[in-house]
Amino acid sequence: MVDHVLSPDGKFMWTGSEWIPSPPTVDNQEPLPSASQSGDIRDSVVMGDVNRQITQNITYQTTPISAEELALALSKAMSISPTGHKENHENTQNNNEFTTVEGMKVIEPDIVLFESVYHNDCVIANGAVIRDSLLLDSSIEADCNITDSVTGSKSEIGSRAILVDSVIENSAKIGSGCVIKQSVIGEGVIIPDNTYIDDSIIRIQ
């Protein structure tokens, strides 16, 4: 077999009359995955990403909400009214589970509440402003603004989120920077960061 003359960079071959592209060599080809490598890839997907995939595959049903439906949802959520209040020396009332704020209360350093009720296990971060709302044992992150709304048990409200006339049901998670207006976010629903929702009901199908 006659050895071919290759160009210095190996990309072209001399045929005796002209230069043509050099054919690929075995050394330049990517090896095919072996059986063991394929198994490793499969295992890494199953073992490493299965939980994320399951989370992403959850489907939600979004439907418009009427003013009557919203009023009913808010009324039902607000019906969890604390009883057996015992007044203290501030403009708040406490029982074993809830604290009621009458007028305005500032919790140092910069949490502000107006005419609201919050569960004593509710965690409220700095910069939050709460108006005319009911907060169950939920988590409210920094700089949230919540007005005329209810946050359910174990729900999580991300930083800088805005809630207006809305119900966040138990274990729902609202991402940072979300705006939720006149809506019901169903139990266990997860809303991604920076999502805008208006006049809707969102539930897991």
C-alpha cells in the first residue's frame, strides 16, 4: 500500500495531482461508550436526578377565579380565628397559639404589622410589611409585602414577594420576587421565582 503524503497540519492529503481533505483516522474519532460506561450514565440519572424530575413532572391546573369565589376562599381561610385572648401591655393580644395586632406594631428591627393575626410559630424575616392578614405557622422571608391575605400552615413565602387579596394554602411555596394578586395557591403548589399571578386558582392536578 502506498503511503499518502499529508500536509504538515494533517488536514489534507496529496493524491499526485491535487490536495484533498484527509480522511479521519481512528485516533481522531471519539470512542463509543462501553457497556460499563452506559450503565454509569443510567445509574447517575436514576440515582442523582430522579427527585428533581419527579418535581418537574408535577402538573398544575390553573383556572380563573371570580370575585365571589375569592371572597369565599378568603372568608374560609380567615375563619381560623384565635380565641381566649389575654391582653398584654402593648397593642397586641396573645393566646397559646396566635398574636393579634391591633393598630400598628413594629417588631425590631424592621418588621411592621397592621391589624393582623400571626401564629406564634410563624417566622417573619426583616423588612416584611403585613397588613390585615392572617399568618399561620408559615415562613415569611425578608422584604415581603402581604396585604389582606392568608398564609397557610407550613407555607413558605420567598423574599420580596407581594401578596394581595390572596390565599396561600398549606405547604405551598411562593418563590422570591413573585406577585400574587386576588388568587388562591393550592396546597403543595410551588410557584417559581419572579412569577406574576392574578385572578387565578392554581392546584395540583
